[in-house]
Amino acid sequence: MLLFVSLIAGTFLRISLLLIYPILTIFIVSFFKMRLSRSLIILLLLISLTLLLSFFPHLYLKYKLLSLFYMLPFLVLLFSAPSMEKYPDINYLKIFIRCLAIVVLANDLVGFIQLLKDPGSDDSFTGIYSQFSVSLNGLMLLNAILFFYYFTSYIYQKRFVNLMISLLFMISALLCFYGAGLIICMTAFVLSFFRINIRSLFKTIFISIISMLSIYYLMLIIKPVTLAYNIENIKNILGIHVVEPPRKVLSFYNYAHSYPHHFKDFLFGSGPGTFNSRSAFMVGSPSYFSSISLIKDPQQPYYFRNFAYSLWNESNTSQALYLDGFRNQPFSSALAFLGEYGLLFTLAFIFLYFRLYRKISRLHYSSSRTGQAAINFRFGKFLIILTPLLLLIDNYFEYPEIMLLVVLGIKLAQIDILTNAQNNNR
């Protein structure tokens, strides 16, 4: 089953996830006998309340159904609780990573050949991942996730082969040239080892500096033009221009300017898919997913029309979407949570998500910590930190091509940590 998921999410077959995401989620939940948790019930009740209140005065049914199509599997997979029955003594996470590594390695080998044939292009390293949707961004994240797993394996098991594998995946991640993704992966990497004491603080700072310098010089050697482009983007974000700020920043300003003036929408949300989400653009933008006429709606919800679509349409994006620069792409799942699902839902999600981490952390530290158990926990922590960062920088909860793998990694780490604790309590 895990090889099947790896093949779907790691090749051109991932396009099918746009349609089979809920079905595959149900299959995974059934396979691992996961059960309904209180956290999931609370979030589903809040979404139901948001949906009910948003029906007045307009339905905008296509927007809302499409958003829920992506939101519900995300929540079900993330907050479903492991089975009360004892799982077999199998390291599911290790099996999954090996399956994924085989698929991604095939991608990378094809990508290196493509790069040799077209060394001047920043978009040549796609492998068999295809050019559709989040191709390069997704491939970079896959490689970064695998780099972290094998680098962590090297730290705890001291096997030289794991270090070599991790370096291969790190180089492949760099060749995808996804600057924003690289930054958040580095952030999650550092925080996943962070502990609140002086020694760990200095150790974290040292590792961060060495990592940033290594990446800087590697990119300087491989693609100096791309490095200069990313540095310029960072400068533009830090030095916000008063007259024309980056649209990424402006999208957050638009939320703060519009929603607090409408108490119901601020507290409970304006409804799924009605503001800053991929669903809103898929349904309401004439140029986005234009070939799928079934989901299109000529009407646009108020917040989407005035505060999101106004930042990203044919009149103000002179270049192709993926060339307009991260700072000018006003997409964020964090804004979708706040605007479309409301402040109450967002705060509940944050609290319950943190509680999920605390539960996994306590379970790990209450049992014996073998090398593999430490790898599972550290990798799960990395993904738990990475997830909200992904939700902050783009509409990632609506990209099953990415979120399925990230959330599945979290759940498999949780199951393996639970199994280890059960074995220790015999």
C-alpha cells in the first residue's frame, strides 16, 4: 500500500490526487484502523457551523464544495487517532520512506540527465514528476523531506551510506530552485533539533550558520543567477515599499482591513473557498483551470473579488504565474483558514495541532529511545513544524500532491512511536 501511495505522489500520477484524494484518505484511514478523535469532531463541528452561517445570503456552492473536498481529507488524515488495537511490530515509516526514496531517486536521475541537456534552464530538473501544478516545488519538498530523514538516520545510526543518500537528496532539492520552500525546510530542520537550553541554543545557531553558508556557496557554484534572483526577492520583502508593497504582504493587509469590520465573518468565516484559497481561484478565475468548465462559476464572492482576485489576475500578472516571484503571489492557507473558516476554527486548529504534537512527544519520551525510535520522533517533529510553514507560504492544504505525503509521514511516525511504547510496556 505504501509503495502504491509513493508511486502516485512521486510521479506524473500525482495529478490523479486532485480527484481521488478523499478516496485514498479513506483507504489509508481504514488500512491503519484509525478512529474518530475528539479533536477531529471539534473541528468538523466548527466547519459545519461556518458552512451553515455562510449560506446566508449567498450559496456559492461550487466554491464551498471544492474547498471542503480538500479540507476534509486533510483534517481526517491529520487528526484521526491511531487504533486502540495493537499494531504489528512493523516500522511503517521506514518502509514508506524507502518506497518514496526509490521513486524520488528515479525522478532525480532523470532530472540530472535533463539538467545536462539543458543546463541554462532553472526548470529542467523535473524528472518524471511532469510540468503540471506544483511540479518543481513539490519535487523540491520531496527531496528535502528525504534529505532530513536520511540525515537524521546518519546522526543516530552513524551509517556512512545514509550520509551519502542524504547529500544526494539535498543537492536534488537545491536543483529545484524553490527559494521559499528551501527557507521553510531549513527553519523546520533547525527547530526540529531545538531545545530550550544554552548548549542547544549555541549548537542550533552554529548548525544554522553552517547550513546557510553551505547552501549559499552550492547555489553560487551551480546557479549564481538564481541565487541573485532569490537574494533580490528577500531584499524586496524586507524593504517593503510604501506605494507598492509585495502582493504576498498586501494579501495579509487586505484580510486585516476587511474581515474585522464584519463580526460574523471574522469570527466564523465567510465560508469555504470564498477568499484566499486555491478553490476560490479554481472556480472564480476565468484563466485558472479554464479547461474544467464544470467547476467554473461566473459569480465571485465578495471577499475573493475585492481582496484576493484583485491581487492576482490577467491585468496585473504580466508574466506566467510561476515566474511572478514568491513575494507577489498572494496565496496562503493561513489566510484561507482565517478568512474562510474563521478565527474560532483557526485558533482551535492551532491549539489541537499543538496538543497532537505534545501527545506524540510525551509518548516518545515515556518509552525507551532506540536509534530508530529517535529517528521516527525527530522526523515526525520535522514534518509537524514544516506543515504550518507550508500553510503560511501558499495554499498547500489544497495541494494533496504535497500534503498527503507530509500528513501521512506524521501519522506513520505517530503509529511507530505508539507501537514502540506498547512494546516497552509489555
